[in-house]
Amino acid sequence: MGNNIASLLESDSSQIIEFLLQALEINRSLIAAMNKDWDTEEELYQAVQILTNQQKELEYKVAQKLNP
């Protein structure tokens, strides 16, 4: 896998930067959601579930890019 990442960095570093920025944004949103005062636990759960799904989609994109 290390070789895949190295070759991807050489060929498409802008894509890697985009993936990293997306991951940072998801993490920032997750932290904000955890620190927000929600009216109900259900609202918090829904917000976290959306962010978790976004993270899974991003991980899938990265995996597809590393293992075409």
C-alpha cells in the first residue's frame, strides 16, 4: 500500500490534497457537532451519522484511487 500512496503522490498530488482537505472538514464538522447544544439526542445522532457516512464515502474514494 505504501508504494500505491507514493506513486499516487507523484502522479496526482492535487487529488491527495483534496482528499486531505475533505477529511479535515469532516473532522472539524464532527467536533463542532459534538460540542453543539442539541435539542435532542436524536438530532445529534443524525448529524453524526451524516458525517460518518461522508467519511465512509471519502474512504471508499481513496481506496478506489489506491487500488483501481
